[in-house]
Amino acid sequence: MNKVKTAMKMAMGCLAGLLAFSALADGPVISDVVVRQRWPWSRLVDINYVLDSDITQHVDVAVAAFDSGGPLTLPAGSLSGDLYSVAPGAGRIVWDPAKSAYTNDVLTPFRVSLTPVPASLYMIVDLATTQIVYVTESDLASGAWGSVQTNPVTGVSSVIWTGVTNNSDYMTTKMVFRRIPAGQYMMGGIKSVTLTKDFYAGVFEVTLAQWDNIMGASSSTVTPVYSKSYNTIRGSSAGANWPSNHAVDASSFIGQLRERIGVTWFDLPTDAQWEYLCRAGTTSYYYDGVSTSSADIAILSTLAWWSGNRIGSRHPVGEKLPNAWGLYDTIGNEAEWCLDWYDTSGLLIGGADPVGPTSGTARVFRGGFYSVQAIQAHCAYRWNVGPTSIADILGFRLIVNLPR
């Protein structure tokens, strides 16, 4: 017992004493960093800190870790807590060493460096190397990532990375996600909904090439994947349990993607998340900020492939104009699965982070598709179908729920 206590005391002394912090010049500052392992009842490590920044400024926190041998690799899936869009005040990050190569029961000398960084605007997931790269607005402004444009609706605020459409890698061997800020909107134009957490949304609908990459086939086709059931995408056992949890079947597409990249963040959007990401801060009929009704078909044709302008069926992703958050094809090309059960009463559920009914027989799907009528390409239009169903007009878009 004394030997264990001595080991604990030595480890805790290293954890609490060997730490560092850094900050952006003339910007947010992180201080009072304290690192403690929960041993002997748990291997989890708490990293407590205080962020000092402007009350309106939220930042991400980058974590670097070291032991006596040098830097440690901390996989993204091993960290949770106050990492993204952090407000001023006390924060806590939890590191699970069991999800990394560093799995000691009682940690040897260990220290961390916490750096406040601007919130990343885009996240790139490499399906081959499993690496995740984050791109900030300043990175885009430097020209290192190709062409960009200002927000087409407001003309100001954040930029859109239009150059993402010029590289087929982002539609085949990689996936690109855009940061969607937390906020409030009127779902369906009638129910007030607040999404309390930032999340990332797929810039494109998932393509056939990306599907095959994950599921073990080979394809370079950059049209949206289609005729995949909800159960194939998430699974029919664990994957059918939403909204009780975000679990998926290991054999499903999302299960395979999570396993390959090493994080559990990927999923379909909720009904409320989908309309929010589609509207991109607008209240217009479509997502352009100007349209008022389905009669605005000239506008619709610049945004979507629909029955009025299609040639054949589905088209390669990213050929039409994006919305104000840089997302393509949300109201045309393929419709998109959502997580939620469909409420047969037709009611929308408002409030904070709504998740729909607890059970049902059909799942919601959203968005227009290549043969849709203009009135059905409206941002608020909702559809439903059974989770085993497949349809030529139905694909999906992924989101990334940031760990908390």
C-alpha cells in the first residue's frame, strides 16, 4: 500500500508540477493549468485551466503533451471537454490515455502546453492516412488553399473556400467539413430552435467514391451516393437507437468511418441541424438570401439541380453555387437522410438541440433532388420514409459533432 501511495504521490507531483501554457500575442491567454490523473479509480486525466479573453471571443484550445522522452501523440479521439468554441473562464479537458499508445496505470512525468487558437473554419479528413487537418480563415486569406470568396449573402464575415471544388481528392479520398456556428433560427419558419454547440457539416454530399473508399471497393465517381438505407448508413441494431444515443453498428458506413479515423464524431445531422445548415443564416425561400417563393426559379437554377434544369439524373457534387456557409447541393442533386424519427402529427419540435420523437416508423429526410419541383426545394420542406427504404433520389451528408 505504501508503495502504491508513493507511486501516486510521485505521479501526481509530476502531473501538477510539469506543465506549461502559451497564448496568442495580444490575444487570449490560458493560465492556471493544473493536470491531475484520477488514479486509482480511473486512468482519465483532467487538464484544468482558465481562459482570459474578450467576452465575445470564443477560441479553440490546442493541446500538446510531453513526457521525459519528448512529445507524445494524443489522438483526437482521446480528448474531450472544453476544446472548441471555448468562452472565457474556467475550462476542463479530459484525456483518456487508454485511447492512445500512452496507457500507463499511473503516469510517468507528463506535462502539457495549451494554446488558444482561432476557431478552424474547415476540417479535412484524409481517408487514406486518417490524418485530420484544420484550416482557419487566416489560412484561407493567405491564398495557400486556393480561391475563396466573401460570404455571398452578407458580403462580409467569413470567407468561403470555393477552391475546394477544383480538387477531386476532396470528393474521393478526403472529406471536407465546414464549421457551423451555434445559433438560433425559426425551424420551418414557425418554431424557435437553438443549437447550443458548434458542429462541422460536410461541404459535399457523400460521393460514390467516398462510400467505396470506406466500404472496401474502388471508385472515382464524384456524384452523390444513392439508394442506401438509413440502416445501411448507421446500422439496424445499435444504429437504430437514436435518439437515446449516437451509437452505430460497427459494420455500417459510419461505423467503418469512425473506426478508420479513430473518432466517434461522425453522424447524420438531426432534422434541426439539417435545416439550420441549409439556411446558413438566411430566412429566404431558398438559401440565397433574396428568394421569396417557388416562383424564383432562375435563382433556384443557380443553386441546385432540380426538375427544371437537370440533364439526366444526379450530377457531380459542387457544380452549383454554395450557401453562405460554403455548403453545396443542399436543395438539389440528392435528398439527404437525417437522424430523427418523423413525427406523424407533422409537428416540429422547438427548443434547445431538439432530437425529434423517441420512436417511430419512418425517418426524416430533407432537401431537394434532381427531379424535385421548385416548391419542394424550399429549405423547410420535409419528407419521410422507413429506415430500410432505398431510393434513387436519396443520399446523405455527414456532420461532425465536436466532443464535449
